[in-house]
Amino acid sequence: MRPRGLSPLLLVLLGCWASVSAQAGTTLAVTTEGLNSTEPAPMTPGPALSARPPGTPRAPGPSSGPRPTPVTDVAALCVCDLSPAQCDINCCCDPDCSSMDFSVFSDCSIPVVTGDSQFCSQKAAIYSLNFTANPPQRVFKVVDQINPSIFCIHITNYKPALSFLNPEVPDENNFDKLMKTFDGFSLNAESDVSLANKSDAPNTTKYEYGVLLQTSDSFLRFPSPLTSSLCTDSNPAAFLVNQAVTCTRRMRLEQCEEMEALSMAHYSSPEILRVPNSKTKVPVTVRSIVVRSLNKTFTRLEDTDVLEQALVEAGAVKVCSNVVLEVRYSLTYTDAGEITEAELAVLLGTVSSAELPLQQRFEIRFVQQNTQPVPLSGNPGYVLGLPLAAGFQPHKGYPFWSTTNRYGQFTILRSTAEQDCLALEGIRTPVLFGYNMQSGCKLRLTRAVPCPLAVEKVKSLLKGQGFPDYVAPFGNSQARDALDWVPVHFVTQAPHMKDSCQLPVALVIEVKWTKYGSLLNPQAKIVNVTANLISSSFPETNSGSERTVLISTAVTFVDVSAPAQAGFRARPTISAKLPFNFFFPFV
């Protein structure tokens, strides 16, 4: 008899709650004991209620049905094992790791490995590190875990649903049986096959950004370091991805003739496909071979034939010659995503046992066809030590023009040991951002040299052939943005004296810059450039036969950045207005 008004649904929920309570009491005991032992813990007696889901018929015996058997052995399951035949860092379940590897781990990236979380009872592999041991050791345990959720699989009645079945492959023995099972095959669905091939196949018409560069046999390999500084030769090069890396090569000197990574032919032999999956091949052309000797001298070879490394014995010392130290690929591409040319420049060297392990450098860059790349002096702000970008505007309203050689745009007079101004004509040095510079020379003037000729000669020495009219505010400023460029203010200072020659003796350039942008990453921006030409007076009549004049040039960079001021938001104000008839009828 049940109390009046108590619905059958409430009794079912109470029975379910009692079943869960009985399991919860068992869970604590199993988990606590399982942490110290792999033996199953004894079950704690619960209430005299059947631990079964509602609606399941009561079965005789202590168990209400067969429990699910684990399909996957959690002790053999390792989700962080990503590198075959290699030990992954902090992967405590990696079978390739030894006790020596475990001793240098900082933590276990996957501390617990379980099977299907929908089971009410399952095995769990627990990994941890014992840092108190010397050396540290890995601790591995297999425990029983109880799922406290009421929505879990407690009884299994369809065991094939616990795993994925491998499909049966048709052959001459089972073809008739499969025909009857699946009621025939649809062999005329050409549209589905064509759509699947089009969606899965890569675009064969052109290379796109990040697509791996294909060769006649595989991909273009680009060695690079991965988890450590050691070179990994299986890294493929990608389209339009410029790279420049340095890695370490471990080797024995006796193996230099056998290692492909040290051979020049290994890097010059690949033939790159013009477009993916095409039959047109672009060979790698060797453009430059530079050889470095043991005493660090460099020699460029005129011949570009492939050289093989060789082990040479010089008395009691063994050296390996023609070893690849640097590799530089330069690939030319078109707007259509095609590779048209591949050039290679290598640095070969002679290596002794004292230089091992070997340092190698690899670089690959992409250049668009029919274009001339312009180097930047920063992106966006100027970088310390890079040249100032400058140019001039020939006519008002015309496009801004500047040379592509940034080291020849804004230059000053270059000093030499002779200090002869007449010998320095045409020899200039670039103005580098952030570096205060000073140069000078000596000019000998005689009576035979008239004053106007001497003035023009000195001006050409100080200003050069093309003194710029504008300077780029940022290191990556484009020439088409003429309105953003900073004009060069040219000022002339000369004393006014009668019967004297006003000869320019100094050119002082002052560059004012400021820090622009965020305080976390400020960028250098040029805001003002002033060129001050200073002249001095010399009497036109001189009793001596000649006069020596000192000509100098100076460049000064001035930081005019204003101190950053902390900004605070304005206090919120209450903008509330009463209705116009709020006090009616009193007012």
C-alpha cells in the first residue's frame, strides 16, 4: 500500500535515487582504494534496493545483467603520443620514452587516460611523477572509476555497438552474399564520383599561399629545427612562405661522405613542378658557390659545377671539404601562381672535428616576376641602424619618386684616411637612423681658383649629386603617398662681409623623431628634417700661395617624444530632466 496521492512516477524516481545512492557509496570506496592498489575494492553494502534503472525487470542473482567489457585497453592508450618512434615531451604514457626521459619531465601533459565515459564503471590509467625520488620516476596506476551520473551505461544488451566494425571488403568469395545483403549496387552514379573527386583533389591550376612545393618525386625539403636546435630534414617548403633558419647537425667526421644533408647535390638535384600535379618541371640552377677555408677566408668560384664532399687526411688531422654550410633558394613566381625559375646559392666549407657539431643555415625567399623588391627600413617605424628612405618630387603634382637603393637615397660625405676632398668626390655613406655621424675632409685652395668655382665645388661635395627633398616618416612608407612624407628644410647661413668669399664649410643635418603608437610597442616616426649649410668668409686676396679649408658634415638625431600622460575617463553625469508639468497645479 502506498500513501494516497503518491503517483507511480514519484516511486520510480525514489527507486532511481536509491539506486544512485547505493552506487555513490561504492564509488568512494573504489576510488580511494584504487589510488593505492590496482586490485578492485570491496563493495560497501547499500540499502536493500535493487541498483537497476527504472523499468528494467528484476533479474535473479546479485547482478542485474552483464557489465560492458572495455573495448580499449586504457594502459595501452596514449593520446599524446604524436611522434612515431620518438619520445614526446611530458607524455608520460608514451611507450617510446625511457626512464631516463621520464627523469627530465616537468609534468604529465595527460595525467588520466580513460575509455568510454558513458560507462557506469570503467578502468582508468593514472600517470604522475615522483619528484622525491632521485632521479624522478614515473608512477603508473590502473584504477576503477565509477561514474556518478545517473545517465550512464550499466547493462549492455548489444555488444557490437561498443566498437566500430571494419567493413567487409568485396572479393570473389563474398560478392554474391553482399549483393543479397545490400540489395544490389548502384554502379552508374558517375555524378557522385565526379563531385567527390573534384572536392577532394587539390587545385592543379596554380600554387596558393601555404601550399607545399611539389617536386618530381615528392616535395621540396627545407631543413629546420623543431623541438630542439637539431636539423630536421623532413620539413617541406611552402609557397610564398619566406624562411631563414639556423640549426645544428650532429655528425661524425668519418660520415661526411655518406650524409646527404652535407652534399651540394642533395639541394641542387630537385626539380620543382611549375604548378601542382603538372608535368612541367623547373630545375634548380646553381648561381653562386662560395668556399670557406679552415682559416675563415672566403673564395667565390667562377664555375658552378656540383662539388662532392670528401674526407681528406692532412697528416694526423682529418678534415672534410666541400661541406654544405649555407643554402639559399630564390624562387621566381608569376601572378598566376606558377614557379618559373629556381636559383640556388651555396656556401661550402672545410670542417674539422673541432667545429662539430656543425651549424647550418637555410633560407628560401620568393620573388615575383618582373618586379624589383625594395628593402624596408622598418615596419612600420624605423629600425635602429637602417638607412633613411628619401626622394624628391621633380614637378609639383607629379608622382613622388625615389630610388630603390635605400642606401643611396640620403647620403653624406664619407671620410677617408687621406682626407682629400677632391679624391672623395662621389664617395658617400648612407645616413643610418639613430646614429649621430660626423665626417670631413681638407680642401686646398690656391689663387688660381676663383671663388664661384670653389663654392660650387664645395656644395657638390657636401650635398652630393642628388640631395633629397623629402624623407619618409616611417620605414615602410610608400612612394605614392607623397603627402605623408616629411620635407627637408634647407637653411643657408653666411656672414655678410665685403671683399670676401662666402665658402660653405659645413653641412649640419638635424633629424627630429618621435615615438608613435602604443606604449607597449612604440614606433619611430620622423617628424622634421633640417639641413643647415654654414658658410665662412675668406678674403679673396691672400698673401700666401694656398689655403687649406676644413669641410665637415654632421648628422644629429633628436628625440622629441612628449611624455605619455595617463588618461582617465570622465566621471559619469546624471542627465535627468523632470517633466514640464511635474509641479502642476502648484506652480
